[in-house]
Amino acid sequence: MISDACICVNESSSFSLTDFSDTAFKNGYRRIVVCDAEPKAVSCEVIRGVRITAKTAKELMTSARKAPKGALVIADVGDNSFNRTAITTKGIHLLAGLDALPKAGFEHITAKMAAQHNVGLVIELGKIIDPKTRRSALSHYADILKLQRKYRFPLVIASSAKSPSGLKNLYETVALCSLFGMERAEVYSALNALDGILYPKQTVEVVE
């Protein structure tokens, strides 16, 4: 299902979850992950998201344990050691904030771990649009894409929109992702990748 992996809805703002959902639906999305708001019945399927920004591994693990049951947990990246801890921490589904990834913060061994633990990395369209983060985001996303092609960890796409105007349609999404070398088929794979994270295939053990 085509999904926006993170929308930041501020319930105190003039925009409601319905505004976001209706815009996302018109833009071709059928599911949205919503942080900072309570899910409710709207035009898109809504999944509650929790985004964790932690300074230490201990803080990260504590926050992950406190996440509401059934929530999609997104952790902002840190250095390489921190990211490996995040990948192996139960309940963490996605790593975000890649535009601020430290040097050597995500390398071959970490990429292989992400694939083994089915932890996805988030391409945030808002970081490409913002002039302040565009250069860093494009550089880091290109590096992440190279690793993803080799190790096949999940890659998802999020608008990280704070207003409905931050939501892009599928054509615009493909165009933005092409700026760091992502092919159209890869974009659509990433737009649908949330299913494999939320509902991973179970290994079947054959007993003789």
C-alpha cells in the first residue's frame, strides 16, 4: 500500500488530521503514519507513529519501551554505535534524520544489520525541499541508496510534512527522489515498503 511514512500533525495548529489525510489521498497515498496526533477515522488508513530523538543509547531504549503498543517507532540517527543499537533495539522500525548523519554513521556492517533486522531507513522529502538541508540530504540519500542496492534493507519515503502543503503527489515524489539517483521503480518499491516492516513474513520451520 502506498504510504507516507511520517507526517507531523500538530493538533494545536489550524490544520486537522482530516486536512492532511484528504490531501494525502488526493495525492495518491492510501496510508499515512502520523506523529504528534491521535489517529482517527479519515480518508486514508492512519498508523500512529512515535519519533524518538535521543542523545544516548540508554535514553533511546527507554523511549522505545515506553512507545504505545502498535505504534510505528522512528528513531533519529546518531553515530555508528548509536545506530547499531537502534537497529537491534526491539520495537524500533525506522531510522530517520539521515540528512544529519555523522561521517561513517551508517556503513556496510550497519547496513547489513538493518537488512537482517528489517529496520527501514527514511527518505524525507521535506529535507530535499528545504534549502537549508537540501545539499546534505541529497548527498546522504545517495550514499544510503548505494548501500540499499547492495544489502536490500527497507527504504521508505516520508514527507515529514507539518502542513498539507508539504504533501507531494506521486509524480513530484518520483522527481524529488531522482535528484539523488533513485529510479522510478525504486521509488514505488519504497512507497510500498512499509507493509514488509509492519507485517514481516514469518519464517516457517519444517518439522520432519
